[in-house]
Amino acid sequence: MGVEHDRVLTIGELSEYLKISKSTLYKLAQEGNLPGQKVGKHWRFHREVIDRWLASRSEEIKNDGQEESKQETQE
């Protein structure tokens, strides 16, 4: 099965899916900034959870930009 059909992804599959290096993903996961579970020595990530996390991050960035624009116009 390809990455598009897997519900649970390894760090390598997630790296390909998000186009982010494995080392960055390891760091984010270990810091608790990326939703995933460690199974023994290996990280596993639910694709649906990652998709929601990514969408929420995009929304946060969008909202931050809108807040900055409001503050600039008020000054």
C-alpha cells in the first residue's frame, strides 16, 4: 500500500507525506509538538490525526497573520 492509503504511518512514511526531514519529525515528536505514539523504539502516526494537526496549524498561522494586520492598522 502507498502512503495515501495507510492509516498508520512510520516516521519515514510521514517524512515523505509531509516532505519534512525525519530528523525534524523526530524532534517535533519528542518535544510533544507532533501527535504520535512511540511503540517500543519506533514512532507511529495516525494519518487522520496528522491531517487535522496540519490543518489546525495552518489555521493558527492564518489567525496570527490576521491579528498582526489588525494591530498594525490600529497603530
